[in-house]
Amino acid sequence: MGQLGAILFGGGDPARATATWAAVFARRGNRFSHEFADVAVISGRVIGLGLSYPQARMGRIALATARQMLGLFGLPGFARFVIRALPLAAIPEARGGEYFLDALAVMPEFSRMGIGALIVGHIEDRARAAGFRVCACTSEIGNDPAHRLFERLGYRAVETFRISPRAGLGDFRGLDRFVKRL
């Protein structure tokens, strides 16, 4: 999540954000949990990751994420987290009946090698097997490599959600929402 992740999860401190991500990833039930992760591994090293789940679980997952953030940050830190995240809360990342690809990341030294496409393909296969007909994802406005990947894989941009520069989220301008019929 780059600068946005550092702002949301670390108050601007990338090292603190990484520590928060690690703590949340280790726990169950939140939107960043290992239980929703698919990983690409080469020689025992994780080189890519995708987080995904059905849209129908998003509300319950959001509540669990909030509870866990409260535990990690304490009340004052949680209040600051909520204020920072508030501009994102109204964005409908997925619609009813969709399978949502929440996050996709590949280690920089393995980018442009097809790893991201393999992870997305695996997630789509799981969505199909579970009876889903549509997969959705979001990508930061201006993330051209991600947009090209999703379009190459058959996704199409259907909505853009802009965030005001006054929201205090650094250079983050908003999200494009993509969907693909499976």
C-alpha cells in the first residue's frame, strides 16, 4: 500500500506500519489476515501474495479488523486510525455476489515475470469453485502497472472513487474499481 499504508497503519512511519501489518496478518478474521492469503513461493521464499474473500464476508471482516486495530493501537491511536481511514470507508470496493481480491503484491525483483497473473488466476479458480461469477478488485488511481495487469487478465474498470487531497492521505488520489466475469 506504499505511502497510504504508512499513513493508515503507521501514522506516517513505514516501520511502524510494517509492524502493524505483521501483527494483523498473524491474526484471524480481519481483512489482512493470513487466512485469506494465497502466496507464491520460490525456494522457500514468499515472493508474492494475494488476499481475497467473498463480498458477503466484508462487513464481518471489517468489524473484526476494527476490533483488532483497537487492541493494537489503544483508544487514542485507534481514533487517529479511524480519522485517517474515514475517507476510504464509503468506497464500495465490491458489490453483492462478487468475490473480492483485496490486495495483490509481488516482490519488486520478481515483478513483470507473471507472478501476479498466476496469483490472480489461482484466486479466480477458487472463486469459480465456490460458485462466484464475478471477481472484483480495486487499484490506486495512477497505478498503471496494476491497471495494465488487470486489463490484460480481462478485468474492466467500472468506477473511479476520488479522494480529496485535503483528506490527509499523502499523494493517494483514490481507487479504480475493476470487475471480471468468470
